[in-house]
Amino acid sequence: MSPEPRGAVLVALATVLTLCLSGCSLALDFDKASLRAGDGGVDGTADGTADGMADGRGPACDGADLDRDPLHCGGCDTRCPGTTCEGGNCTNACRLGYFNCDNNAANGCEIDVATDPANCGACGVPCGPGQSCVVGTCTCPPGRLACDGGPRSGCGTDITSDPVNCGGCHVRCGAGQTCAAGRCVCAAGYGDCDGIPTTGCEARLTVDPANCGACGHVCAAGQACTGGACVCAAGYGDCDGNPANGCEAVLDTALHCGACGVVCVAGQVCAGGRCAAGCATGTACGTACTNTAADPANCGACGRVCRTGQVCAGGACVCAAGYGDCDGNPANGCETDLRGTATACGACGHACGAGQVCAGGVCACGAALVNCGTAAAPVCQRCCTAADCGTGSGCTTSACVAGACQDSACAAGTLCCGGITCRQCCTDADCGAVGYCNGGVCASGCRPPLVACGGGCVDVQSSPRHCGACGGVCLPGTQCCRGACSVRCGG
């Protein structure tokens, strides 16, 4: 060592020793090997910086601060186990997001609560089956939720296709609907033709002559809806080729006997689709033979036509199945469709109750409602019990009150931890400057082995401002090592 640097070191040592003799509590862990031969400085470096690092930064570690970087603490790639780094030494203090969940100081703060599914958001908060811990919250994969049994039951519900949990927990699809990509949509062959959400997709587009193939597509006279297409009904034909008037021709006349354009000669009648000299059975009405006991165009007598919604039975016009004469006006026949009219469901005067719709002549609960009564006397409500409610979050308390769901978040003074449970605290940060989270409850003081000093929690084993005890300040150029001020740690 040259004279000038050697003299500087000796002056620094003399100054430190003088201060210690004056009553300081500084412990010098100064090993003789640090004064190795060289051109100056501690540990043989030119500027007095340990290990040849300029200002504690290592160029081989991409400029990391070896005194404070927990990933390069005291040396490149020397990682602290979830703790902070002070003076190039790993402390007992957990760094942000890490916790000592096993209370074992030997392995430091071993848990990253932002990603650990066994301790998600806080120690002791496990995620359910199929869930992952994302930013401290137990999360189901896209398209799945924990709708049955709460979040601890896992992600058993596919909300993209479940008609009773469509797009969310307890979101029920209505009649004629299915769940596709998380939305209630009309099932194949059904349509929402009345525009009322609670009735779902009430129209059967494959057979409904008023909505054949599509809402509002009405079949013309003489047509029936088959497979979603308007076709000529039995005994009728489109003989003029005009689609606007449908199947206008009855195929049991002398002009169209059995088929369009088949004309019976003078003196013949059309009987059963064939031209004949007379009627073998039935009654001759004009040039056709018909059964006046069943013919709606000649019901009971030639020329007596049945009205809307009527059929001919026993020679009398009566209401067809599913229709009723609810207004008592014979001029408009059986005008009411008893299959889908809520004020006359199944029978005239039989009105469905609150929340009910008429489907197939039976009063049933509308979309998003459940039957809390019986099949004979349904009571439609949003919920019957708390099991019909809920969002899938463990931090939401659900109750069914007067048939309506009431969801409550965590009570005042508590926090949602991991999306699983409500606690007074999830992390130490929730308990203020002097306090820590112990099993979801704030405990006063500092988490051991930290000590309350100056309004905060510090590690007296490594803090240069509180080394060994509160207020124990290390001199410039020294570090706090295991509770004692030293020129160099680990020597």
C-alpha cells in the first residue's frame, strides 16, 4: 500500500476509534484481511468501495444496487427469500407482496400472495379447484364460474352454455331459449315474436302459421306451416300460381278435382278427388261431394262456413283445440289462442299470475324466474332460497328476501381477501404503520422479528438508523450487520 492511501486509512481508523472511546456503541467487525496489500482502500480497491463496486453498484448485474436490490443482494443473483435487502444483506422484513405464511424465519417471506393459489391475497386463503391466483384474487378460467357451492367449490359452472347460469350465476334463460356464448338466444326453430323478454322465444317457427320460418311470416289461406315453410294444406292447391293468395283452390270441386286443372265434365261431381256420376257417400254441394259433418266450408249444410279458430265436428262449427270464443261473439268465431294468451291460458278467463307466461296453454314462470310453489299453483319469483342467488364471489353474502335476491358485499370494517372470504385485513398494509395482519385480524405492534421504531416497523438486525435497538445510528461508511455496526458485513 502506498504511503498516501495508507495514511488516509489510518486517519479514518483513528477517527472511528476516537468516537468509540467517547461512548458510541459502534461494534467494529473489521477483519485484518480487509487491509490486503494494494494501492489503497478497503479490501484492496482504489476508492475504498467493497468488492470493487462503484458506489455499491455492480456493472455485471446490469447496474443493480447490491446494497438494496433483493435480487442481487451483496452479489449478482444473490436473491433474498421474499425479504428486503439492506446494506447488501437480506433482512427479516417482507417486501411488498410477499408474506411469511409458515412463520419460519429461516426461509424468509416464502409466499407471493399475488400468485400462490394456496395463499391468494393473504396467508391461508386457498383457491378452489380449477381456480388460479391472479393479482391476489382467485379467478376461474374464462367462461367458468363457481355458481354452485361458492368459490371454494371450484369453477364447475360453464356460463357460456348453461341455461340456468347464462353469462353469470343464476341468470336463467326463458322458454324456447338456449345459452350460447354466455347469452340467452332463441333455440333452433323458436323465435321471440312478441318482443316480451319474460316470455322468451315463445313462437315455434316450424309449425306456427302466423310465424312460419320467421316472426311475422303469415301463411296464406289454404296453407299450413310445415318445417318452417308455408305449403298447401291437404285438400288445397295453388291453382292460379299467385303466391299472394296462397293455396286458394279446394281440390274437391269440378274445376279442380284432386289436382289443379282436373275438370269434371257436365253431370259429374268430384267425390274424394275423383270425377264421378254422383256421390257414392256424402252430400253433393254444387259439383263436389262433401261430408257436411266435417267440412268447415259446408258444415251441417252446403255453404255454411266455419269461422276463425273453428272446425266442423258433427255438422257443427266448434272451437278447434287451443282456441276459444272468449268474447262471446259468434261473428268472429274462436278468436282467442288459448295456447299463448296470458289472460286466457288454457281456457277463457284463466289468467296467469304475476311473473307467469302462457306457454302451450299452461301458466309457467317467465325467464329468470323460478317456481316457488307447485306445478298446479306456481309462484314465480326471482328466488326461493339464498341458493338461487349469488355472484360466485365468496366476498358476497346473498339472501332471498320476499322472493328477491339481495347481495351484500363485505361488512363495514372488513376487506375481500382473494375473492374468497371477508377479513379484517388481508395484508400488513391494511393494519397501518404499526400493526400487522395475523390470520385475517390486525395485531398491534410489528410482525416479529421487526421492532417498532420512530413510528414504523424496522429490522434492528440490519437497519443502519436503528441498529441493535431503536435509535442506534451507524456512522457513515459503516453497515448494520446482525444488530451491530460494522465497516463490513460477513468479514
